[in-house]
Amino acid sequence: MYLAIIFFSGFVHAVEYSHIAVLDQQGNYRLEWIPLKDSIRFRVSVVTHGYVGLGFSPSGRMHGADIVFGWIGDDGSIYLTDRHAVGNRSPFLDKSQDLTLISGAENETHTVIEFSRLWRTCDEEDLHLGTDTVRIIWAYSEDDPIDPSHLPYHSVLRRGTRSLHLAEPMPDSTPLSPHKTWDIHADNLLLPSDDHTHYWCRIYQAPDLDKKHHMIALEPLIQPGHESYVHHMVLYECHIPANHVTTSGATTADWFQRHVNQPGQPCYSPNMPAEWSFCLATNAWAWAVGSLGERLPEHTGMPLGEQFGGATYFMLETHYDNPALHAPLIDNSGIRIHYTDNLRTYDTGMLLVGSEVNFLQFIPPKQNLFTSIGHCSSECTSQGLPPSGIKIISGVLHSHLAGRKMRLRHIRKGIELPVILEDNHYDFNYQASRIPSIETTVYPGDHLILECDYKTSTRDAPTFGGLSTRDEMCLVFILYYPRSSLADCRSLPALHTLTNALGIQEIYGQSFQRLVEFMKDIGGEGTSDNQASLSNLLHSLGEETGNLVPSIFPRPVSSPLTEEDILAKPFYTVAEPDPDPTPDGTNYRTLLMELLLKIRIKAPYSLHNMTVGEVFSIMDWKENGPKINDLLVHGEHNSLCLAHGRHPLIPYQPIKYPKFKTLPQKENDPFCRHLEKETDNKHFFLPHFSCANLSESLLSILVANILLLLV
């Protein structure tokens, strides 16, 4: 647990807080909090003599936000008000003041206010805080309000937003047993001055080990002064599929050693080497702002080293946030891995669940909310999980810029169990590891469904699955124990499911059948050489569209991926911006989509002889979106079920949406129905107590007063 002892001229605070975030680039606004059972306690420390504001917003905007404002009067009185925002005007006072003032003080430089509130106040003007990502909006002014009902403007330089996970459990503060550490960090990375949100990826090699070790904990290493710039970090394992090693003789080192000790590349860009795509399939650790790190349960450990069941090469993705475009910024932040040869009882494993990453994940434009799903079928879990099942430690939900909500549903024997992981305010720029609210075991025969809700109301063209942040993903990385054979359990709408949803009954030629064969091969079925099936597909597309397509040449033994190889891998995609074409004019990362959109339609009559691309251009997406969504969700999918090394556990096969009794929805929550709320809208000079936190508040005030007397 983080112990914050802050000395200001004239007062001392000694309170244990478990989480901390510096919200502005100047370091003037510091937020600390501690999640409790029924409530959450905050302390804001701001370099100002005016008011301070802290808001909880579903969207990151002021409109609809639940906002707390506080200040210290000239006579030393402490003001704390509960408000809500309508538009961008001065926030209105809530009818029910649901805050408990704990302490407040002001010295020559700072204003510090501590308060608490219930996670759920049952006030319609308050935001229900919980396990969802929360967009924190913050502001402060150099002046106190003259009229408490009207707040002076804070200026554009004294406001901002930051996503946080307020309900992250308190970290374990007990000392770790003797162990070793491995530091992974940037090396004097110069951040671009014209990019307010920047993703940087770099390859690292694990320490050279002569026996098995377990990774047991993660600790952030943030360069002092850069706390507000480093937003999140994700560490991925880099694994080469076993069939590639078998057919080419290449090892993981052949693919990744050349990248070690290199500065790295922008993530998801044309400059990111193609083979790094394989790193994105397995998440190892994730850290986000506010967290002090992560520990595995004491009976579990993550294997380190490929020869010991783990990984030897890793990719660190670091998200930098620099909205003010400060320059120059040279960063050396990273993470510290704690590992030991004192092996734990269980090896952990990582299970990837959701949608396969390619263009059959389809999201129309002009949609306020459109759902994609990915199945982990009961047939797959029956084959890949041990009889005792697996226990979920944590998970990282992952979609891209259009993602708004994500949930991992759990079905057993036709009955839905509680949701395992959920985020109803998902933010791509804030990816953190989440712990299920209840201990969850997944048994053989259980069926998992990952649902991802997207908003594309401002987009004019369809969005497809892919690596680019303008493309989409629908994935969850599940950390579990004991390690089993199952590593990848996903699905995609079958090709005929997508064409039926678009109103296409039949197309000319054999290209779509060739595409189905190709999808089976990259899906891991391995019934044929996927390079051969790709050549067949391209040949067919060339003949049927009248386009000249290139030949696919075999990759030399022990060499990394080429641009051509991207087409034959699960993660091929369009990068933003598109890479430069090859000398013959071919852009391999867009080639398949460009050709498929030129295929002509045979039936129905209303679409006869139109191309697939022309159907996209005339479609009324707003009207047809809900119908398309229903057909894609409940239509037939193809199920992927792979062991480590992308070895198929069952064939790549069609599955139907399972029949199950859904989890009952909570209505008329008795907690809120019977809660007696205060409706007094006065400003508070003394703490506003509730029975739930009376003793906590009295104790805090007593401690604070004793400390004040000591100075």
C-alpha cells in the first residue's frame, strides 16, 4: 500500500492511499485514492489558492459529468459541493449532496481536500462508480468563487481529462521473498512533438537462465517528472508458430534477435516489422496510470524462457500522452519484472478469447452502438481444459478507437453465469489488467462469449478487423492457472454469414470459395500449405477482377516475414498510413480487400452485376445496421481452437450461437430503493456524515487535528 506523508508549511497529512496519479503535465494536480468496501476516499492536492474540481464523466466531456468542487475560504472555512454538468456551463448543485468532507487545508502553495463518497449514491445526478473505466475530468482556478452558486472560469490551461480504474484492488504491501529483477525500459526515447497520443513498441530479450524461473510481480519504472506522460504499458510475449519452425527451420531467435538492443518503432505503423504481429497474440503483463504494480497470487508464477514453457522475447508497448505537445521529451520509463527460481505451485497460462483479427469482423458506419462477438466454444474448452478447470486471475480487455463497451459472458450447461469481466466505458487509451469481481473457474464444456460494442456514427465507410487503430479488434487476454494446453479460443462470422447480412446471395466465380479455404489455413487447420491456398486465392481474384496480381515467392529459410508473408498470417491488415508500394506497385497490406471489393454479385436480382464495393456505397447503413448486427451475432461462426504454438486442438469448424437462459437483469435495486437520501442542497462547512462512514470520518478528522497540533 502507498503511504503518503505530505509536508506542507502549516500542516501535515499522514494517510495511507493505495493509488496515485499526477493529472497534469506541470505536476500541479495530484490525485490519490483508496477503494473501500462501500465507498471510495479521495485526496486532491493542487498548486492553487482557488477552487479545485474533480469530475467523473462517462465520455471525458463536461456534459453529463458528476463533479465535485471544493475550496478553502479566506476565513479558513472548507467548502465541498456535489454538482452535475449540463452542457459546458457552470455545473449545477445536486439536490442531494452525497459527499463526506474529511479534511481540507491551504498553505502558501497548495490546496488539499480529502473527501469520500459511496460507490453508488442512488442519486440520478451522480455517476455510479465501480469497475468500469472512469474518465476523470479535472480543473482548478487561481480564485475562490465570490458566489458559491457560480464558479469563475478555470481557463483552458487548468483543465484536462484522464482515464482511471478507480476500483483496482489495493496492492499487496507484504515484502516479496528473495528474488531477482529484470528492468525493461526505453533508452533516451525522443517523443514526437506533434503527436499528443503516441504508441512506441520495442523488443527485449529475457535474462539468460540455466533453469526454470517464475515471474511473480510487475512494478512500473516511471522517469521522475514524466508521471503525467506515461499512460499505460503492455508487455507481450513473442512466439513463432510451431508449424513455421518445422517447415522453415527458423527459430524464435532468427526472427527477433536482430531487433534486440534496437530503439524500437511506432506501434501499429507501416514501420513496425511484420513479425512483431505475432507478439500481439499473447499478453504477459499490463500496467496503467494509478496502479503501483501487480502481483501474482503466491501459489502461481508465470514461466520465463521459451525452453521452460514461457517466452524469451517480449515486446513492450508504451502509450505516451502529451496533449500540450511539450518538447523536447526524452523518456526512459519502463517496467521492472520480479522473478525467482523458488518455483510456485502452479504455472500460469494466457488464453486469448474473442474475435479473430481480419476483415470478416465487420462494423458498418453510422452506428451508435454495434456489437461484434467472439466465441470460445464448449467443444474447444472440453478439449483444451483440465477436468478441474482453470481459475481466472485477471484479464485485459482490448478493442480499438471505436470500442465503447466490452463484456466476457460465461455459459455453463445452458445457463448464463455472472459476467467475468466488463467495462461499460472502455477507453482504448487506457488498458489495464482487471481482476474479476468474483472468483471464476472455467470448466471443460463451458462456453465463453466476448461482446464488444462499437460506435461508428461519425465514420463514412465500414470498419474491419485489423491491426491499425482505425481498424478494430475484439479480444480479451485471460491470465489463469493451472496452465493448460488451450491458448487461443476465438471465432469469426462465417463468410456466408457476412454476405447474407449484406443481402448478397451469390457471387460470380470461385474467389469466395478460395477465400474460405484460405481462412481455414490461417485459422490453424493446417490441411494444406497456406502459401499455396493464398496463391490460389490471388490467382482466382486476378482472373475474376481483371487485375494483375503478383506471385507469392517462398520465404528464405531462417528469415523474418516479408510484406508478402503478411497476407498469409492471422494478423495481416491495413496499416495507417498505408506503406509505400513495392517496386511493382503492389501494396500487400491492402491487396486482398481491394480485390475482394471488385468481385461481382450474381444474386439477388436487385444487386446483379454490382461489385461488393458498390453495395457498400449504396447501402443505407443507419436503416440496415440493426438487422446486419443481429445476423452477424446470431449467425454461424467458424471456431478457432489452438494450443500453444498454434497447434489445432479441434478442426476449424462452424458453430451456432448457443441456446442458454440469460442472467437476470437487476431491476429496482433494493439498495437504492430503500436508501434514505438527504436532499439538502446547502454548502457544507463541516463534514456531511452518513451512517456508513461516520466512524471513518471522525477518526480521520481526529488524526488530522492531532497532526496539526504537532506542527
